Amino acid sequence: MPPSSTVEAPLRASSTAARPSASAAETSASYTLPDLVCFAHLHWDFVWQRPQHLLSRFAEHGRVFYVEDAFYHNDDLIEPHLEIKERQNVKVVVAHLPQRLRHDDAAADQAQFEILSQFFNEQGLTKYVFWYYTPMALGKSRHFHPALTVYDCMDELAAFKFAPPELRQREQELFQKADLVFTGGQTLYEAKREQHPDAHAFPSSIDKAHFGQARGPLAEPDDQARIAHPRIGFFGVVDERLDIELLRELSQNHPEWQFVIIGPVVKIDPAILPRTPNVHYLGGKDYKELPAYLKGWDVATLLFADNESTKFISPTKTPEYLAAGNPVVSTPIRDVVRPYGDLNLVQIADNAADFGKAVATALTQRDDADWRQRTDAYLATISWDQTWQGMVDLMQQRLAAKAPDASTTLTASAPAMATKVSEVDLPPAGSHRGGL
């Protein structure tokens, strides 16, 4: 079996995000959690969001392993093996699999279980927390025995485009295994609390110091400097959740405004995006660059469509926009309406005409001292440090309540399953099976 490899990459988050905070330093004396192993569907280097905010904080106090989805090669010239990448004190773990396993989920999961078992043994992982972002990872992890299992449900993944058909069934299995369920928003919590007795809402939070840089002096990014004002901005993943028709109507109805769209385009055909002269797609940006772009906007928007994939979302960008000092207009996403719309911190509009009127009002909002004071007072009540600490407290309580049990570890001497790839009945090289 090829040895695990280590790859370095540029930092995709701000240096602020990777440094220990004051509150985190205060926590260190009372932090008693074991190593943490996260199973995620999101690449660590893709977009800096909830998983990175939380896990980088865990990594200030103990070892964190972030297991991504497997990477499949286009040939059968390699054996299953792990690639290890160092990121912000987190070890990102990627399984590399041969082409012949691409369409055989059971064999692929078995191979991943084996190489992960070997890796755990090499790393001395005998007591650990499993932290899930995707129930689909159960295929490769269900035979381990974590001391504590947490499901941080940040989205209703089953409602997303191209979601695996078995995802809902896997989630029910994860509910049975999980000691704790955290949700990324209030609406999602109201759904998941009916399915797990120990569910807790931890809505999107904010790194105020990072986004607050937009209120001070920052150089204008070159690709935005040439764009005229007023600028109406959006940042985030451009996918099926974006209301493309709303953007199209707004750009056509208001040629005097410039629409700045920042983020990678995924799962949709870029050809369907509006291409009027006043819409500017600047692509994905590093987390550390976002404040400079936000500083140059006149209004920030949440241009989300009303569909199944947005029913349960709790956009992190809402408080990020506000922390940057930007007036915000949003479509009626429930976790934006509650609390931001109800508190009159964000304007809500559900059609192009009303959205345009709301943007026109927002263009004057920077001079509203009352709005700014109320916004900052609310933002002072939330932070990723507070969110993380609340999670840690619950985890330590549940772990302490568990009686010591030798079965809560998987050791090299007593693996649950085979730990050598050669012991698994893999498809022969060159064979391919249909289906998922």
C-alpha cells in the first residue's frame, strides 16, 4: 500500500481565523474532549464557512482530522491510500481510490474503512469524537466505535441538487448513532428536533473582527476597482439556491446599478446566468479577501430563490454583511426574516419590484445612525467563539455522563473489520459496475 502523503497549500482563511482567540485561551484549562474526527462532504479548501470556523477552534485544543469524500482516479494504477494535508492545525484526510471502485459503493466504503483503520492505529487514535456533516460517510465509518458522536446538520442536504437517493435513510441511521445533533439554523432545528431527542440550534455566527475590517481603510481589489457605483453585491456559492431570474430582472430594471457576484459556480450551467453589461462575475475569492470587496459595495444582498434547497438554510453571510457595515436586502428566507427582518436590521422583499425598492432605500441606510447602533448591538450577542463554546459544553457534559466502556475504542489489536485492503473482495482491475 502506498504510504500516506502530506501536501501543503496556501492559507485560504484570514490569519485572524486561524489564531487562538481570547475566549478560546480561557477555555483551554477546562477543555477535556478527546481527538476529533470529522466526516464532511465539503472540501476544506473550497469555501471558508461553518466547518472551518468550528473545527479550527477545536484544533486549538486537540487533534482534529477532517475526512473528505474520496478522490477517484481515472485508472486502476493505484491502490487505495490516504493523502494527508496540513491546514490551520487540522489534518485533512483524503482517500485515493482506483477507478474500479467508483461504481461499487460497498467495496469503496470497505477499502476506506481499512485504510482509515490503519491510519487511526498509526496516529494512536484510540478514544475520539466523530463529528459528521454528511450521513453518507456512515458507509466508511459505521464500524468504528467513537466515544461520542455529533451530527452538525448545517443544511438539509437531501433537498440539494444531485443529492444521493439514499441520503434520507442514512440520516435516520445517523440519528440512531448520534449522541448530539446540532443544527445550522432555527428552521432546521424545528425539523430535526422531531427526529432526535438531544437536538440544539446553533445558527450562523460571525467573525466580527474579520469582517469589521471593511469599516476601516482597505485597498480596493483590482478586479472591482473598475466597476462603477452604486454596487449591489452578493458573495457565496452560485448554485441552484441563487434566484437567477430575480438577478436577471433586477439587472434589466436597474441598468444604473452594478451587480457584483462573488463565488464559484457549481451544479448549474454558467450559460443560464444573466449576462447584462451591469452584472459582473468575479469568481471565487479567499476568505481573507472578502472584507476588501465588501468595503466597496453600497448594498449587500441575499438573492436566494424560494425552493426546496433554501427552505432550511441559515445564511452565514447575513451577519457577515452587517459586520462589514453594509445595508442588506434579502428574499424571505425564514432564518433571515427571523431574527434580522423582525428586528428591522435587514430589508425583506419577495419579488423584483419590491426588491428594487428595498435596494433604493438601502442605498440611503448607511447614514441611519439608529440602524447602525441596533445592528451592532445585535451582532455583539453572537460570535463563532460563543457558538463553539456552547457546543463544547454540551459535548463534555454528554461524554462525562457516559460510563467508561472498553468498547468505545477501536484498537490495533481488536479491529472491527479487516484492516488490509488485500483481505477485501475488490472488483478485478478493468471491471466496472453500473449504478451509484
